[in-house]
Amino acid sequence: MRRFLSGKGLVGAAIVLIMLLIALLAPLFIPDTFATQMDMRARLSGPTLNHIFGTDQLGRDLFYRVVLGAQTSVMIAGAAVLMSIVIGLPLGIISGYFGGVIDNVLMRLVDTLLSFPALLLALTISAVLGPNLTNTIIAIGIAFTPFLARIIRGEALRVAQMPYVEAARAAGTTDLQMIIRHILPNIMPAIIVQGTISLAFAILAEAGLSFLGLGTQPPDASWGLMIQASRDYLDIAPWTALVPGAAVAITVLGLNMFGDVLRDVLDPRTDP
Amino acid sequence: MTPIVNIEKLRVTFGKGTDAAVKDVSFAINPGETVCVVGESGSGKSVTSLSLMRLVEFGGGTIVDGRMTLQRDDGPIDLAQADGDTMRDIRGDEIGMIFQEPMTSLNPVFTIERQLTDGLRVHRGMTGQAARERALELLRDVRIPEPERRLKQYPHELSGGMRQRVVIAIAMACEPRLLIADEPTTALDVTIQAEILALINRLKRETGMAVMFITHDMAVVAQIADRVVVMYRGDVVEEGPVADIFANPKADYTKALLAAVPRLGEMRGKAAPEPMRLVGDTSAPKPLTPQDHPEPLLEVKNLTTYFPVKGGPLRRHVANVHAVEDVTFTLNKGETLSLVGESGCGKSSCGRSILRLVEPTSGSVIVDRKDILAANHRDLRLLRRQMQMIFQDPFASLNPYMRLSAQVAEPLRNFGLASGSALQDRVAGLFDRVELPRDYMRRFPHELSGGQRQRIAIARALAVSPKLIIADEAVSALDVSVQAQVLNLMMELQADLGLSFLFISHDMAVVERISHHVAVMYLGRIVEIGPRAAIFENPQHSYTKSLMQAVPIADPAKRKLEGDLNFRPIPSPMHPLSYAPAQSLYDTVAAGHLVLRDIERTTDANP
């Protein structure tokens, strides 16, 4: 625990906590209209006292948009990654631990999904289900599942061949107990690392969907939508990209630091 | 005589705030001399050799003090101060190195020729035909059969022993003044070890180079050393000629190290197994009382295990590896039967087949009148209460994420034998039984040493009060003093609880000490089985004889010469599906002493 609250872990935890608070609390205190109100006299204005992060092409305040957009981005990414873990974990463990025919069937299924680019898959799902928040989460969640399943299968396969698993089998451990006691704790580090990386990609995937008109619908704000919108003004108003870009970068950095330390804390070998 | 290398007051640390790995080491190596640096794990012997090559820095070490003077053609140089370019010139040219693992110290994607000529090109500027001829000459020097063909081959096409010969040839390519060999035979079978040791001895005699030989094995020291440097926790505790070290050790640590080494042949004429001598314990070991009327516990009949080999684009079943071939034996209650043999002989597969950790192809295994192979999934789980296993690698056989108490408790919980405070009491009792302090219960595996972990593995195996324990190379990974303690614990448990051990090992000296019966395996078959005394004092099968002959003896007066040894490589156990193996037929030499018939003619190991 002492390790966790020092240096990298503290910074990472602080960033993740702040982002979560912003995502949860900002909508309660700041009216939605702040993010959509247009100030036509101050379009594409740089940071000023009125608009501390500047404004976008429609004169909307970037500070409020990034703060209010946090909820959409963080929620969609978090829920989508959680969903891909919830589906991918059993798939991967069953494949890797039991092997044989089950493994072959499940992995060919996963390979089929993998053969589509993740964004295209999400796009198709989103287009079929219709554009709204829940469907965006489902689309990204399903698109990310094969990656998680593949990695978890590999890890489960590796752990299943460890002598301690064989020792436990010789000691009469049933398959379910084996998975809970021996396989899961030992593949946790891989899940944490892959999960935090996936969160970053999920934020960007949401941006891609929004750009194509299938994710967050304008005039609502999300980080991804903001980055996409800034594309045409990069040369004259670079802050329109930098503000949401920094929000994504800081969140991802915080998550990675948090994930690294979480992994170390869970590993008894690194405890002093 | 000026020494080739003179190490003075060497001190090496790894990171701040840690103890120095090498504290204050001084010794010299003369031309034409083999200096054995011997010690247990953590003694700093490998760190010393890596410092000499200045490779220790790549592993995070720092040479903080001391001098390492190497004699070169243009005068002495202090290796501790030499810069990167100078060291690159010296490595592979003036100092050659052989590593422990022949499987990984060759690059799998280059031919043998390419790897042999690398050093020649860099240090001697040799290319083309000249380099090829030198490479051929080197392969002949290390006595590799068909050297011309080998040049074009890749490492995976060569056996382990041949690969280690290639590694030696590479180290010898530029005629080094000093050859550093870091545990070069530890990963090899005993017959190959004997050949490699004899080879290094001959090369040293012929070229006059100095050899620094690092090992933990006193028997190997006796076979190869001129002078011995004994290291303990980063310090040199004793140094002297090999005969003196063995005949008259001065330091207590050296005495203890020598005492703990079991010597092949020392059990001659003794009726029952005896505990190992312990470090600092001079009292004569008391033998285990032999049983009058032993009853059979484990009966294995015609056990056969094949592993399918898949090949072709459709991954069809194209051949079988005949891991265990028609094996029959009986293990009595309260006794130890050892399965010995070289890697790939099927001894581990045999042990795992009995527990059905791998599925045998045919045969029968009866434990306490119950048929293991006929049991269904549920019954098998219950039958496993009777028989437990201890694995070789104490680092991999414990789950790093589970507390030790939970790991020892697992079998008890699996079978619902105890719960709550009763479970805790049982686990505490097991910790007492294997002589580990109870406060270790809350610890994790990484906090324990190898020997302590193996005690945990024994406690876990004992938890369900089994009748049979299969110990697969259970002490091979341990230092010799720790090995003696763990073996004694096992023998004590046998005497107290009436356990039967199936002891799988390649170490003939350990086997001689602890076994009631011995079975020698070769190519999946038992070639000879009988009471310990019969196997060790009156071996009949030629393979048993050659195996005994290869075992290094911890006595510098009993060295083996290259000419004494001429082993044929073990043939492949892989056969096409149509192959029908012959039945194992045995001749009875004496009561209970059986020798395999017939196979002698086709696979004679020592003609």
C-alpha cells in the first residue's frame, strides 16, 4: 500500500480520480447550454479571459465543452472496455485453459471478428443498431472484444502449462477452482495492461464514430468529436485540437500510470 | 611463472544499498592450469567470471574496486580499467567463454559455419576458404563426427552434446589464452558431461591455455581441476591444489560442502538406505530399518505412453513419440523405488502417466488395489488423494499469487477434509512437519529460498496423507547442502509415515543413497531393475554399466580419460504409426534383479 501512495501511483491515481470527478460532477453544476452556446463575435478565438481555453469555429467555449465532454468520453470508453473484458475474459480463459475443439471453435469466431478493422466493425454495429449512447458503447465493446480474448487466451494457455497448475491438478483441484485460484490471479497483469491501453483506443474510437455521424450527436460535446471538428482549423486555430487532445493524453497517461502501479501492487513479488 | 590472469581484491556491487555480490576476491590463473571456482548459488562465482569479461556491467553490476591483470602479447593490462574497444578485442580472442545452456547460446537462424567463423572474421580477418578450413579444423578438434556436413547445419539439427561441442569450438576459434567455462555441463546428461569434461581437459593439454571452470558440483571439480577456489557469499574461503582440497580441507565451509556430496559406491555392502550427511553433523548417519515383509503398494504393468506427433499442412497424426514403452514394476509400502536415466528416457513421462497427468496409451496402474487407468474423471480425483507429486522446479511449482498457507491448504480444501480453524491447525502442523517456521504461513513463495519452497511442495503433497509420493527430480535444482536436508526430510517422513516414494532422478549418487530398489530406463523401457545393491554392485545391462562409468566421482585420483568414454547418442524415440515395438522380455539374474533381453543387440550403448 505504501508503494501505491508514492510517486507514480499517486500521480496516476490523482489524474484518474480528477477525471472521474469531472465526468460525474460537471454535468450537475454546469448547465448543458454552456457547451452549446455560441458566441459569434469570438469564433476561433484564442485563450482569453472570457474563454480561458479559447473557442471553436462556432464560437463555443472550449473549456466548458471539454469539461462537459468528459462524461461522454470517459463513460463510453470505460463502459465499452468493461464490456469487452466481461465478454473476452471467459472466452479467452475457456479457450486457453480447456484447449482442443472448444478453443478451435471460439478462436475461429474471434479471428472472423479480428479480420475486420475494429473501427469498421464498430461502424457497422452502430449503423445497424442506430446512433445513440448505449449503442455506441455496445459497438465499441464488441469491436474490442476479440483483442482482449486473444491476449487472455494466450496468457491462460501460458499459465495453464505452469507446474503449479499441474501440482494443483494432482492435488484434486477442480477446473472451476483452478481458474479462480490459479489462472485468474496470474493473468491479471495482462488484463490490466491491455485494459488501460484499450481505454485510450476506445476514446479515439468514439471520436471516429462521432466523426462519421454515428457516435455522439452534435451539438453535444465529446473529446473525440472536438478533435474531429478541429481538423479543418489546425493551421489557424491549433488550440481547438490541443485542448481536447491534451484531455485525452492526460487521461491515458494517468490510466497507464495507475494501471502499472495497480499491477505491481497486486503482485506479491514487488511488495517490499 | 607469470599468471595469465591475476585478480586482486575484486569487489562488485549490484545497485545501491545492496550487499556486494563479490566482496574481496583475489586469485590467479597460470598458463596451462585449470582453476575451478566452486560454490553454491549466490556465492559470486559467476559474477567473478562475468567481471573478468567485463560483461557484468550489462547485467547492472559495477566493479567498484580491485584489479584484474591480464597478460597480453604487449604486456599486462588491467581489465577493470580497460575501455569498450579494448574489451571487444579481448573477448572471443584472448578470452573465450562457454555458457551453461547449449540450447540457447547458439543463434538458431545461423549455420554452424557462420557462427564458428564470426570470431575469426572479426579478430583474425579470415574470410572465405581460409575461415572454412579453420572451422573444419575446430570441429575436428572437438571431435564432432562428419564435420563437413555439420558446417551447413543449423543448431536445432544437432544434439545437446554436439551443440555444447560447437560452443566450445567457437570459444576455441581464436586460440584464447584463457577459457572461461561457466557451468558448461550442468544442463547436460551425465554421459555427455563426462565427454565434455574430458574434451576440455584434452584441449587444455594440447593448447596450453588456462581454464577458469565454474561449477557447483564437487564431483566435477575432482574430475577437472588443477587448483580449486572455494567461494562463499562473495568471498574466497579457501584456495589450493585439488588433491589438498579433497584430502585435507581447511575451511569449515569446504568440509561441509565435501561432506554433503554423496559419492557413488559409498553405500556398498549396506542393507538399507541411509540419510545424507549434513553440514556440521559429524555423527554417523543411522540407516533406515529395513522392512521384513514388504507389501506392494503400486503395481505398474505394461505401462505404455505415446505422444502423437502432428505434421503436414492438415496437422495429421503422422507419428508417435514412444515415451514409455511396456514398463512393469512394483513399489512396496514404505519403500523407495528410483527411476534413473538420461533426459528423454521417459522417466518423467512414466511418473506423470501413473498420476494420469498425461494419459497413458495402455497398460495398468494399481495403487492399493485400485485401478488408476480404469477410473473415470470423478473417481480419479478421489484416487489422487492416495498419490501426490513433488515437482522439479521449486520456483515454478508454487503459485506466485497465493499465500503459502493457502497453497498447503488447497488439497485439504479440495477434498473437504478440514475447514476453518481445524484447517489452519492442520496447515500449521504440516509446516511443523517440514520444519518451516509457522510465521512463514502468511508469506508468498518469492520470499523463500529454493530449499524452503521445496519443503512447501512437500507439505502440500503430505496434506492429504497420501500413501505414494512421486518425486520428479525433486532435489535436482537445489544446492548440495540444501539437497541433503530435503532428502533427509523425505527419508524421515518415510520412516514416520510409511510413505512410498517413486523417486525420479538422473543423479546416481543420490539414488544409491536413498533407494530400496532401482530401475534404469533407456528409450522408454526399463533395461534393468532390482534391489539397490544388485544394480550398483552387480550391474548387468551394458547401458547401466556405461551410465555408472560416466558418473563423475568426487575423488581427484579417479579421473576419466576421453579414451575411456565412447557413448553412442540415444536414438530417437519417434516412430511411424505402423511401428510395432517388441515386448519387453527380461532375464532374471537373481531374485528380483531383472535385465532386459534382446534390445541389447540393437541399441548397445557401449560396444
